[in-house]
Amino acid sequence: MNSLRIRLEIFAKFSQDDRDLLQQLASRNIRDIRPRRDLVREGERPRFVYVMLDGWACRYKMLPDGRRQIVAFVMPGDLFDNHVFMLRELDHSIASITALRVAEIGREELEALVTDRPGVAQALWLNDLASLAVQREWTLNVGQRSAYERLAHLLCELFARLGSIGMTDGNACDFPLTQVDLADATGLTPVHVNRMLQELRGAGLIELQSRKLTVLDPAALQTAALFNDRYLHLNREPGI
Amino acid sequence: MNSLRIRLEIFAKFSQDDRDLLQQLASRNIRDIRPRRDLVREGERPRFVYVMLDGWACRYKMLPDGRRQIVAFVMPGDLFDNHVFMLRELDHSIASITALRVAEIGREELEALVTDRPGVAQALWLNDLASLAVQREWTLNVGQRSAYERLAHLLCELFARLGSIGMTDGNACDFPLTQVDLADATGLTPVHVNRMLQELRGAGLIELQSRKLTVLDPAALQTAALFNDRYLHLNREPGI
DNA sequence: CGGGTAATTGACCCGGGTCAACAGCAGTGG
DNA sequence: CCACTGCTGTTGACCCGGGTCAATTACCCG
């Protein structure tokens, strides 16, 4: 729940009250989800905003014939799916990758929060703007980068995000994604993801085995990926 | 300026006061832009929120080596780039396609608006959530659809958006995009865009010449594109 | 030990990219 | 009024990055 605080407080200044309230909301209505289950499904009426307390999930869209695109990964500390406010039906699904622990925040609670706490409301908004920036970069990634660059870029993004929430250990981290997941996120086939991973290994950039990623040469990996973490908005912006 | 009202009022209920205020903001500080100019450039500090009064623009990102991806199109009535609130630097640029007429809304004005007018604030937020939904669909589009489907999908989207703001005439509309623009938006090469357009013409789905698009068979085009307009949020959601 | 999922590898193929030439047309200046 | 320039669109020949298909090898867990 600390991580929730971290991931929203980047975006606005919170009072101790705001913090306590959020903390409280994120510790009621906890739900545990098994790995590889749909958490919410396309077409459903959205009911909750979720706070990821533990585990990895992905947001994905599917075409009628089964082609699947992962459009985002969700990590601990992320607050996600605040479509409670707008959509009749969700236009995408969310699935767990690992086992999850999530907090569900109901619509009324969220509405109260937004009405009574301008700081929190702003943080929620900026959180969405940050997601939008990330989604743009994904469009660029899939649209313009080569398979090799694309995969490198995804690894850079995931590692940077994990780092920002203290889930890296030096230049290593847990990495629960399968090659099929990586394929669905990059718009490649699993076979080709495998080949590109071999190349990344061969170039001495990464090690990846038994769900553990080590970035052997971060600078070189970022160069290969044409990666710049600006779009992730991991740090507080002095702006506002 | 009417169109502005339309495009934001989808998302929240406005009082007559809200409406007047917006109208006012969108009629001060009008700027005219020539075709094919950068309106705002990556790396700049964002200063204004813009309302597109007339013309087409695109949002794009570039890689250091010059590869370019258009990540969104902006049309009359769209309010865009409310990053005033968050970003130190923009992570993308915006360029005019046709000649533009835009209204610039300054940061203080916007902040006042958000503070004093909860309805407007919500509409702005939901506007961003809608953009996010569109951006996800673009990721899917570029990641999973074939060249043919992808182009058809883009045409469907543009035509649907134009229709929602009354800029279609039966099943025809003005269409200022070049094949290079279409290529940058779909992640294809201009040459291949040309070939796919020929196929769409050959299949009797569209006519496209001298900046005029006619959708000869809307249903068939949508089927070919695997298009469903739900993600565009063109209509008021009964939700909230 | 068995069964299922994930990773790996090789052989072959194809959608879309690349390169290049050319045509159409608008704008511009002499 | 015409020549020139530059952008946009079109077409053809060829090529290659990444997909497809299929078999095999790790794993993991009961």
C-alpha cells in the first residue's frame, strides 16, 4: 500500500489526510487473484477502480478472430481502470500474469474522493495523462521499431518501472512474463521473440532465464532500444 | 466554436454558464496556422491547451534517426494537449496538415476552469480517458492488423469522427491526408499504402481522389477493418 | 514417471519494404 | 504563357525481416 502512495503522489501534493484516506481505501476490499485469470473482461460494465498491491497484470485487446495485443502492463503501486466514470462497457480486458493482490475501490468511494479531495482528483487525472503518454510510446514502438529494438525497448520500460518502485536488485529483477506475453505486447510471434532474445543475449546485453532478468549493460540496451525514459513520468515533475 | 461544445459536452452535463465561459475562452486568442507547420514541438514546455476550431492536425513522435509515427489526428471541435498540468517537456510534436484555426487557452485560465467548474473539469478528464481508449486501439491496430485491415480501420475511424461532427456529406468527406501521412499513421511505407488503397478501390469499398474520400460500402469497409466504433466514445454515455 | 506448458531450433515462405523510374499537377518566376 | 521545381501518387522488380510450420527439448508439478 505504500507503493500506491508512491505512484500517485508523484503527480500532486497530498495532505496527510489524503494519504490516510487512500491507504484506508486500499486496505478494504482486498481480492486475491490466481495467475492467468481475467480480472475484468471486455464488454463488462466497469465497477471498480483497482490498486495493484502485488503482482503483474496486463491490459489487452482482442480482435474477433483471436489475435491479441497487450496494450499495457500493470505493476504494484499502479492505480488502474478508472473508467468507472465514463464507460458503459470496457473496450478491453485485464488479465493477471502472476498471482495478484488487488484493492477494489467502488464507484461511490471514488466519486467522493474526487469531489472532496482536489489533490487526489488531480493526481488521478495526471495518472491518466501519464498512461496516455506511455500508450503513445507503445504505438511508436510497435509502428516504427524493428523487432530487436522493440523487444529491447519493452525490457527497458519494464526494468525502469520496476526500478522506480524498488523492485529491482542491482541490475536484476523478477520477470514473470513468458515469451508469448512478450510477443503479444510487441506484435511479434513467440518464435521471433525467442530469436531476438537470443540476439540480445549474444550481444551481452541481458540474461534471462527462469523468470529472472538481468540487464548486463543498461546503457547499451537503452541505446539499442532508442529508449528515453521521459515518457514514463517516473519522477515528480516540478511543474504544475 | 459550436463544435467545441459538442466534443466536450459528450462527457458531462454543462450549465449554460459553463458553456458561455468555454465559448468565451475559445474565441479569445485565436491563432491561424499554415499547412504543414509544427504547432508545438517535442521538448518544449507546454504553455497552452488548444481548441481546434478549423482544420486537421496530427500528433506525432519521432525516433532519433528520423522514423516518424503519427499517433493521433486532431479534428475540429477537439480540445487537445492539456499537458499544461503535468509535463515539463512534451514528449511529442503536433503539426498542422491543413491550414488551422486554433484557440489557445492559457494555463491560469484552465486552472481556474478546473477549480471553479467541476462539470468542465470532469469533461476534460473524460476527454483524456477517451483519448486513451483511442490510443489503445491504435496500438492494437498497428500491432495486429494486416496492412489492408489497418488502412481500412484508419479510414473507418476518420470517417466516423468526421460524421460525428457533421463534416461528412452522405458517405463522402474532405480528406486532406496524403499517402505519406497515412503511412506514418499506420506504420507502413507510402508505397504499400498506395497498393492497399488500390485494393480498397478495386474491392469497391472506397473512392479516394483529389482530397475527397467516398466510402462506397461502409458496412463492407468496417467488416474488412474489423472496426467497431465503441472505442471512439462519440456519443454521450448514459453512465456517470 | 507422466503430462502440460514454455523455450528452442531449423526449414521454408510471404507480406510488406526497398529502390527506381515515371506521371500528374500546382505553384512560381521569368 | 511556358519552363522549372517539388510534391504526391503510381507502378514494377526485387529483396528481406519476420511469420509459419513442425519437431524437439527443457521444465515444472503432481
